[in-house]
Amino acid sequence: MLQIAIAAGVICGGIIFAYFIAIDQFRAAVANGGLAPGAPRATFVKRLESLLRPVSRLPAQTVIQVRHKLSQAGNPGNLTPAGFQAVRYSLAALMAVAGLALGLILPLGLPNLVSVPLTGVVFALAGYLLPSLWLEQRISMRRREIQRSLAEATDLLTLVVESGMSLDEGLLSIVERFHNALGDEIGKVLREIRLGRPRMAALEHMADAAGVPDLHHLVESIVQSDQMGVPIARLLRVQATEMRRRQRQGAQERAAQASSRMVFPMVGCIFPVLWVVLLGPAIIQVLKSLK
């Protein structure tokens, strides 16, 4: 009876909460004269952000850090720091409800007064931490994508500049050629330049936001060549050659580590099966002889 009462209370609470949200949205629409037929509707995340605005406010320093991480991840879903925090709170609440339900259903060998809150807290913490782990994973994937395409993009930029075109035209050719994270970052640089930001300042901001060491070294070299008047084509050729050398060296290091990394799968997966196949018939014969 206690389990049924708790489940019914959770369901009724969700229905009442959704009812009041709908009433509030209806009143806001009536006050604004209704939505225009062609007006774009707010996304679910934006609605969630506006709904949880009182509890999703963050300190200024935390807002800066979250915005920086969202920028490194490529601004997924055009999330703002407040929207990201609202997603964390919402997922934590949903996981908490799921944890309470599992605590009621699964036999954990503990009293319900202990198992239900415990599973609810564990699932709520997991739901709160999952968006941060997803964001870090997305940042790591984006950095690897930039690293993989950087050498080829530098070669293309070198060819364009050596042919007599400007650096901006070379960056534009990268945007047209590379439809990935590097192309997106270069596209942001070109948009900032069109808005009036100095070219070198926009490049330095991109290198700092991306967090890729090779890209940072390339941008530093371009800035130094612009300050000292060194021909940028020669510098880009040297940087492209150096990037190719580092890529080849990294591939050789990973190939050298492959043999040591294969030891654990072989010992844990292959050898036990091999011993079972080789010794299985002998063990069966020994057991038969003992009977």
C-alpha cells in the first residue's frame, strides 16, 4: 500500500505541475494577444530555461566558465549557461523519479524507507552529472576533429597564399572545403572580422577557445609574422611541414604502443577460451575416469 500511495502521489504531482504550467503559458499568450501565425515557436530547451530561470541562475564566474565550455563544444543546440543548468536540473529531477520508482520495484534487501531515498539520490546525482560528462566528451571529440584536419587545412592555406591571394581568402577556402569543427571555427573568425574585429585578435580568440596546441602554435606564428613583416607564405610552408612531421611521429608512437595494449585483451579474452578448448576434453576424460 505504501508503494502504491507513493507512486500515485508522484503521478498526481506531475499532472498538477503540468496543468499549472499550461495555465501560465495560456495566460501569457492571452496577455500578448496570442501568437502570430508565422511566429517561430520557442524550442523545448528555451521553454525549460524560462521555466527554471529562478533556480538556474549561476554566479558570474561560473557563467563565464560554462559559456567557454559551450563554445569549445561548438554551442550545441545554441545552449546558454542558464539553459545548460536548466537541462541539468531537469534531468536530475527525472532521474530522481526513476530512481524512486526502481527503489520501490527492485528488491534491494533494504527497508523501503532506506532503499527508495537512496536510489533516488543516486539517480539524481547521476542525472545532474551526465550533461557535464556529455559536454566534456563533445569538447574532446571536437578537439580531435580539429587536430585531424589541421595539417590538411594548413596545406590548403599555404597553397592559396602562395598563389598570391590574401589570408582572408585562404581562410574562406578552408571554410568552403572543410565542413567540420575546424571550418566552423574559421567561419566564426571571418564573421568577427566582417563585424570589425582585428584579424589577429579574432585568430587568437579562436586558438584560445579551441584548446588545440597545434592550432595555437599556428596562430602564434601568423601573429608574429604579421608583427615582424615576415612573408606569411614561407611561414605557413614551414608550419605545414612541421605538422606533418608531428602527425607521422604520433602515428608511429601509437603503432609502437599497440602491441603492449593488446596484451590485456589477449590475456583476458583469448587465452581463457584457448585453454578451455585445449584442456576441456582432457578434463572431461579425467572426470569420467574418476567416476
